[in-house]
Amino acid sequence: MNKNDFAKTPPMGWNSYDYYDTTVNEAQVKANADIMAEQLKKFGWEYIVVDIEWYANDAGTMRDKFQYIPFGDLEIDEYSRLQPSPKRFPSSTGKKGFKPLADYVHSLGLKFGIHIMRGIPRRAAEAHSKVLGTDVTADMIADPSSVCGWNPDMYGVRNSAAGQAYYDSIIQMYADWGVDFIKCDDICDSWLYRNDSFSGWHETQMLHKAILKTGRPIVLSLSPGPAHIDRAWQYCENANMWRITDDFWDNWELLKNMFWRCEMWQDHVKAGCFPDCDMLPLGKLGGGFGNGEWDCRFTYDEQMTMMSLWCMFRSPLMLGAELTKLDERTLKLITNEELLGLLDENCRGRQLFRDDEKAVWKNENKMTKAEHIAFFNLCDENRTFEWRLGGEYGLYDIWSGERSSTCGGKITADVNAHGVKLYRIDKK
């Protein structure tokens, strides 16, 4: 199995974090999977990903004090492996893990994913719990000098045969459950370790080796960012996607900053290897964060800008919305077939121009020869773009559906503040 054989295009799906934080449960996952199967699957959306702390029985109960409760009530088996909370995922009881939930997702024609933290549970290390396939205990492979700066659940894993055996055991367990996607956190970047001593580098390789041993096509996604551009080769060798930003939310300055990040990473997008712009904070968000849900704070122009950049660049697409509360405008935004077609394995996106006020991107399909050009207005006021194509062409606006033409070989486009005009270039 080659990791590029099954992830030739950027993965598309839904992740529970942006709405549920640490608190998502089985019924909520199923409800979102149902909507994806009914309304989104035919457009290419397919992954249902359970995000952080699915193993915590007390997740969210102290949200006014902690996002991640120190030494909380975690489910761990006898081999130091975290298990789904039976309180939140009742089908996992009887040592079934996530298999029943994965089976349900698969029955809908979708794929199932989970979030994990890099390392081995601190509680397993302190209890000297077993490591499957070895004669050592968790404390012997745990590296207490390698920890996460924001989540207290794990120690790093030492680069040893026993450490590899631990990763082999958890990844094989996930494969047996039917997991198709793993988002591993505290491994792409760390604000605690800024040099080669960061154990996330060797733990990424250990994860990759463990996945290959299962023979199951499991997408490996690395978080958080920003990813290190000088480590692009390592991310691509060992993972399918990696975050190029810290957590991305519905804030214009964060979105504007993504143009710089995409410029930096555009030459590293290829089959099976996708720099990741992070989740799409669309629709209803934040219901599990303790302060009530909110509607996406981006204007609709900004939402079109975000979708256009992610697709022109060919980033993975992970929805953060509560899908059971999808509104028609958001649904239209995420089911634009021509826009999503820019993710095709034969497409390549590249930036043609950028300054502080505007950016221009082009996406070309080497098989069909289709070309798309996007004009992004980064200003706070409406502005007119002029761009010379060097010939006369028809133009199809994939957001509005309007048709126009170049004049004198030039495109003239009126673009709203923080907005985009995205054209298919048609030969006359």
C-alpha cells in the first residue's frame, strides 16, 4: 500500500470540533453523518471525524475553568490505549470501541475518522500499564520531557522498538475498528519545542510505519500548525495532510493571512500530500464551547473568498458547521460542483499576484485544459480589477452563474470588499 494511492484528491468531510468542542456524543455524530449522506455525499463530502477527547467521561464539565481537565476521567484499556467514553458512545461498551459507530458511518457510504493526541496517556505511564506485544510498561516508553503545552493527557513516546510497538498497537486497534482517517494533534508544530529535539518528528514517522503495517488506507492528518516549510519533505513522506496555520476561525484577519500561507505552500500540493488550510467555520458554530452557538461571523463575501481560496489552492475541506442546522445559503456554498471540481487530481493552483490589497490565483486542469482565475479583494472597500489575458475569451462566473467576455483581451471585474470573482475561462 502506498499512501498516495487512496488520497489522490484533498479529503472532504465534517469534523465535530468547531461546534461541539470536546463534548460530541454518538447520537450527534450519527445525526451529522445522516445529513452528510443525504445532502452532501454526492458532491464528494465523505469523512465523519470525531474530534478531541472522545475518551473523556467528564469532557466539558468544567468548561469555565478548563478546556481539557487535568488528569480527568479517561477510559483506558489494559494496554495503555484510550477507549471511547461509554457515557458518550454507548455502542462502544463490551470492548467494541468505535467499531459499531464506524460500521454505522460506513453503512451510509461514508468514511469514519478520529482525533488523537500524540503520545501515550500519562495515567497509563503512572500506573505502569502494559504495552501490547512487549515486556515493557508504559512508563518505560513514555518521555516526560516531551509534553503538549495545551493538553495535559499525554507524554511523548520514545524512539525505540517498544515505542513503535505501542503505536503499532493503537493503529491496529483503530484499523480493526474501521477507522479511515486519523487527525493527530500536537505533532505538526509545537510552541514548546522549537528545535530538532521535538519528538513529534520521530512520532510522525512511527505513526506512518504503523499505518502501513495495517494494510488499511488510513489518511493521516497532522495538527496543529503552522507547519514548518523546511519540514515539507517529512510531512509529505509520512502524512497525507498537515496544517499550515494554527486553529482557523471566522475572523477576517485570519482569512487574509491565509493568502500568505497558501503562497508559501502552493508548490507542495500533490496527490496524497496536501497542505491543510484548516476547517471551514461555516453555518452554526460553537454550541459546545460553553457560551452558546453562533452564526458564522464571516460576511457571505468572505465565506465565498474562503471557499474559493481553499479550492483554488486545493486544500482539504473539513466542515465545522452543525450539519443538522445547515441553512440554504451555506448549503449552496458547499455544493458548488464547479468550485469543488478544482480539487481534481489533475488540477493545479498557483498564485499569479499578491499584495496587501489584492490577490490573483489561477487553477488549471492538465487533462481537460480547463482554466479558472480568481480575483480576491483584500481591501475594506469595493474595487475594480483589470487583468490582461492576451486574447478574447468567454467568462463564466461560477458563483453568480453570469456570463461575460474579455474586452480587448482584458478582464474587468468589480469585486466587493473582502470578496472574490472566480471565472472559468472559455475559449470562443
